[in-house]
Amino acid sequence: MNKLIVPSVIILFWINVACGQQILVGTVKNTADEPVVHATLVVKGTNAYTVADEKGQFHLTVQVAPPFSLQINSVGYQSREIRIHEWPEGPLRITLTADNVLSEVVVTSRRRRELLQEVPIPVSVISGTLADDAGAFNVNRLKELVPSVQLYSSNPRNTGLSIRGLGTTFGLTNDGIDPGVGFYVDGVYYARTAATTLDFIDVEQIEVLRGPQGTLFGKNTVAGAFNVTTRRPTFTPEANVELSYGNYGFIQAKASVSGPLSKNLAARVSFSGTQRDGLLYNVATQKPVNDLNNLGLRGQLLYAPSENLHVLFAGDISRQRPDGYAQVFAGVAPTLRAAYQQFEQILADLDYELPSRNPFDRVIDHDTPWRSGQDLGGISANVDVTVGPGTLTTTTAWRFWNWDPSNDRDFTGLQGLALSQAPSRHDQWSQEVRWAGEFSNRLSAVVGLYAFGQALRADPAHTEEAGRDQWRFSQNTESPLWKTPGLLDGYGIKTYPSLETFSGAVFAQVDYAVTSRLRILPGIRLNYDDKSVNFRRETYGGLQTDDPDLLAIKRAVYSNQAFEADVEDTNISGQLTVAFKATATINAFATFANGFKPVGLNLGGLPNANGQPMLELAVIKPERVNHYEVGMKAQPTAGTVLNVVVYQTDVRDYQAQVQTADLSVNRGYLANAEKIRVRGVEFDGSIRFNNYVSLYGSLAYTDGKYVSFTNAPPPLEETGGPTFKDISGGKLPGISKWAVSLGGEAATAAGSFLGHDGQFFLGVDGFHRSSFSSNPSPSTYLIVRAYTLLNARIGFRALDGVTLFLWSRNLLDTDYFEQLLPGAGNAGHYAGVLGDPRTYGITLRYAF
């Protein structure tokens, strides 16, 4: 049996027969041949168990005949289950990986269980235990452990998830575009990136695959994929309860209960809830805003009549009700508009003062409520059945997403925009059928069929309404008619977008061993997309008048729009990987992949030119991707892992989400950049010195630029000049040239706390990223400065029983922005999404 190549537990046991009883005798050790004390060994389904002594030795009396399962657990290591089919005649070696390092050992990225270091794909893996201990309870926090990941969120709907700077378009969301990063939970694709803002529920492992993955996953992914695996039902009863308290009124509760309902049926129920007071203070309402209010529930039923058939039914629902996602005033850029159109002059004319010009005072005076209510959930059925030399998997799922927002898009106490709301309802269904197996010891394959459909509609309408001060923000002449009382008060638009899509795909990847060291892995994907959109926008309100001059002013602010589009697109893509095992501890690979992102449809409104909507922008060309990658995975020593990847991705017709000065498309619109390029180098590794000290880290160098984008909107400071600008050679948004994650943990030898065996530990995680552009068109003003974060935890960890630790995030209380974005209409001011200040608290966990 293969040895694992990270710090691990080696179990050597044999059988003695004495007094009519069968006895397993063995020693629990790590790869340095040091004993792992107090490891627990359990014969699943029975009361038979034992605990290894100070030398790591054990004797376990077994009163059942094979086949049976033996489960081995030890603090600081991942649990391992061994199936004993017959009594072995000689020593049997089994390896388990340490559970507190960044790189796990067993992954399912290629639709089978295999060792991470042998997979010719750059994959970062975070165990659920590490995520829990580090406080990474959602993707936004997880990015601090995987520096190749970027996530930006000004509210759940306006969330962008990228890997290596590619994926979701940067900026505010346009629903008519497909994400470039796939987000999967237990094999089910989540179409709305809003799901990444919700809390993880009872996660076993998170795999982050970098680069195109269209020949392995159902939905096409040109930039990578998140493959989240939750903890499954068990046939051995278990339960976990966790409660955390912190400053700012932070309370987080998690619970999970699992066990058998019958011989072949097991269930698991998991819960997560998070609350926290707001981190900003609104002087207008005299209360804090930007709080946390999340609830999540997940239930699973596992039917396993034999080892050849597993059926898993799952259902989940999450609810988010924050009074939050407010952005703070961050600064002003002088534009090319006339002096009377400059932001500072607007404030002076309206006799208004900001409550603070320092964003890190965390004070606002917004008059429109911030609301980001969302409900997300679904049901799924997953069947794994042995068919021939492999496993046939079918995954059937239905999911929904309800979105109920309210925003103050002028970011001030002035009533530029009285309403900015886009309530939506999204439904999706998916069906995947996949076979993965080995035809021989030299040939294996993954073959799949995938179908996906979705419908997204306004619920009932998207509304944007001007307030009493909008005339001054929109004023583009010095005509006194702009001051007409009530001209724009209550004047707005109601938008009724409707999107329906269907995607179908056939995909396959083969792994052929040419020699014992050389393998080739070709893959292919045939994809079909059918998308239709119906867009209708109607004006309402404001001063009722027949004066043509006044009507012209109103139409300059908002106008009616309507268009329909129905497109079909078929694409073939694929990849070729060559993997070479240079030595027993060094694996190298090279990959060329050709991918695509389907055609896009503009659902946020179209900009106007000469008073007419630019209908040519309704349909956006699909992206074409060529990706090149060379990597090496090595184990220099028994306790060390070191991986390096060099890559370049070229994208033609890149789908960019761009900002415009047109108020009626304040969420921006889609446009094609002719060509972009992203290239970089990534290092990641881990080292375990002994049972008690481990270090892990990742470094990402990323260089992304527009090779050609000749017809882009101008940056904020050039508003009022030419309508379009050639930004070829400029930096892509959201990409830091350098991003680094370092962490480690030191633990004591076996100890005791409150009568429970375990370890005292100290863990530290650090994250640094260099500055990056926070606007699709590079702007001097919309640059997020570099920042460094330090997180720490100290306490006691037990395998069964009490775990208690103190924690702090952003320990140095660093002030930093996560994103900068211009105000609606590009009046010159811009706002910031603030990173959290220093937080601290205590976590109590009990497992039994």
C-alpha cells in the first residue's frame, strides 16, 4: 500500500490469537519513527476500542470476523478508516496525514481519491479543522490561506470570486455572465457567487483547483474551481458542538450530530449561526451598521446497503439578514467636468459636510437603509454505484436564491439616490452523470454528461429612484431649469430583467501510463449554451410636465429601454497534460488547456450614445482562453512538501464589467476587451519537524494586464472627457503582484485539561498582499494599498471532549481597504469597503 508523503501516522499491526480471542497488536508512529501517544483505535460498529500507550503501542481485542472497519484517530492528525477484509499474514502499513497543515493528502479533484502530491494539477487544500481554527468560516476569510484566490464583495450579489485574477468580472455584478470559477459543494454547482458570502456548514475539506477544469467538472470553469466537501453521515454515533464569543458582540454557534438510523441508513444534521454587531456607526440613525446575522442548516441521509452502492440525500438552507454592507466615503478625484460639476462644489452648493473624511473613523450618515437579505438553499441526490472497474456517479440537484437588497449608492447623507434596489429570484437545476475508474493499471478515465438550467427574474422589479439632491449630481449645463422644484424628486426607473439559460456538456479525461514514470492526460469537452434575455426598463415619477426642455433634462438622467436577445453557442475545448515522475519524491507536469466562457448578455442596462441605447452591447462575445502551465511537486524530506507552478493564460474577448458615468447603468455594463494576459509563479509547501511543530505557506506572483482594450470607459478622474479610452497595457483589476500566506503551529506533547487528553497549542497565520487596481480602467485614485494581516490562536485541543482556545484576527489592528468603487454617476467621489479591525474572542468546542 502506498505511503503518504506528509507527516503521518504509521500503524504496524499483526494478529495474535490467545484464549480464543483475536487481538490486533501494533504501534502508532509518525514518519520519523516517533511514537504517537494516545492514538485511539476503534472497531466501527462495535464497542471495541483501545488507546495507544506512551510508546505508541496498542493491543485491541476484536470479537468480530472480517470484514470490518478500523478507525484510527489522534489529535493533530486526520482520521483514517481502514477496511480489514481478512487477517493479514504480515505487517500492514497505513498512513494518515496531519490535520493542521495547509496541504492535505487525499483529494477528489479528479473524481477519485488519490494523493495530492501525485495529482498533476495545482491544488491548494484546506482541512475543515484548519478552517475552523483559523476562523475562515467563509470564502472571504479563506483567501488569507490561499493567496491565489481573490474575493471582492460590496454586498452578496456584487461578489466577485477569482483565481489568479480571472473568474468573475471585477466590479458590480451583471447577472448575464457566467462565473469563470466554479463553486461546488458535494458535487453540486452553485451558479450565484453570492453563495460564497455565506458561512460554511460542517466542512470536511476545501480544494482550490487553479487553472481551467472543464474536462473534470460539469460546469465549464476557465479559471479554476472550489471543490467543497462536507462531513458525511457516519454509522458510528458522534456529535460536535462549538460556541464562540468575541468583541463587537460576536457570537457563533455550530453543531453537528451524526449516527445510524438502521443497519444501512445513517443521518447527519448540521447547524451554523453567526451574529456580530456593526463595525460602522451611522450618525443619521444613531446605530451601528454592517453587522453579521447568518443562519445555516444542512441535513443528510446516507443509504449504504453495500460497499458497491451509496446513496446520499442532502438538503440545506441558509439565511442572511445583515443591516449592512455599507461603504464609507474614501476620497475625491478631480474630474474633467466643469468646475460646477466637481464633487466639492456640489457639496458646497448643497451646504453639506461629510461626517468624516477619514474612512477609518468608520462613521457614515447615510439616509437610505442598507439591506442585504438573502435566502439560499436546495436539495440534491447523489448516487455512487460500482460499475465494472469504476464508479458511476449521478448528481441531481435543485437550488434557489432569493435576494432582497437596499443600498445608498451616493455614499453620503445627501439624497442623490433615494432608492437603489434589485430584488431577484433565481432557480437552478442540474444533472450530472459521471463514470470514473481504471481499465487497467496503466489506463484510467473520467467520462461525464452534464445538464444545467437556470432562470433569474426581478422580484418584482429593480428600482432606482432619484432623491431631492440628484439634480445637482446630474446637472450637466448651467441652465436654471435644473433647479425647477421637484423636477427629479421621486423620478426613477423600474427594470424587469429576465434571464433563462441552458447548458449541456460532454466531457472526458484519460490518464495513460506510457511508462512507469511517464503519463499523458488528454481531455476534451463539448459544450452547448442557449441563453435568452428579456430586458425592459420604464421611467416613473418626478415632475409631471409637457415642457420639452424639462423632459429633455429628465431623459438625460433616466430613459426607457427595452431589448431582447436569444443566442445559442457550441464550443469544443480540451487540454493535454504530460506528467513525469522524475524520482520517487519528485513529480513534474506540463499542461496546455484551451477553454472558453460562454456568451454574455447585459442585464444591467445599456449606456446611451446620442440619446439612444447602445444595443450592440446587449450581447457580449464568449471568452477564448489558452492556458500554459509547468509545475513540480516534491517531497525533499519525509516531513516536507514543496510545490512550484509557472503559468501563462491568454484570453481573447475578455468579458469585462466596466463602470460608466451614465447614472442609469450605475452597476456598470459588460464589454469585451480584445486581449488580456495573466502570468505568474506560485510556491506552496509545508514542513513538519516532529509531532509538535509544523509550518506551511504559499506565495503567488501574478502579473495581469490588458494586452489590448481600445474602447474602454475612462477612469474616474477622466470623467467628462472622451467617452472611451484605449487602456491597452494597463493593469487588470483586483490583482496584487505579490500575495503571501504563512502560518504554523506548535503543540505540546500529550497533556490533560479538564480530564481530557489532548495537546496545548499555539497557531499563527499571516497574510500579505501588495497594492492592486480597484477599477476596470486603471485609475490613479482607485488603488488599494498593500496591507499585512496577522492572526493568532492559543489553547487546548482534544480529539474527544473539550477544545478551548483564545483567538485574534487582524491582531495588529491594521487599517485596510478590501475594495474601492466610484459613486453612481461618477461625480468624482469614491467609497471603500473596509477590512475588519482587530477582533478577538474565545472558542469552546466539545466532541463526543
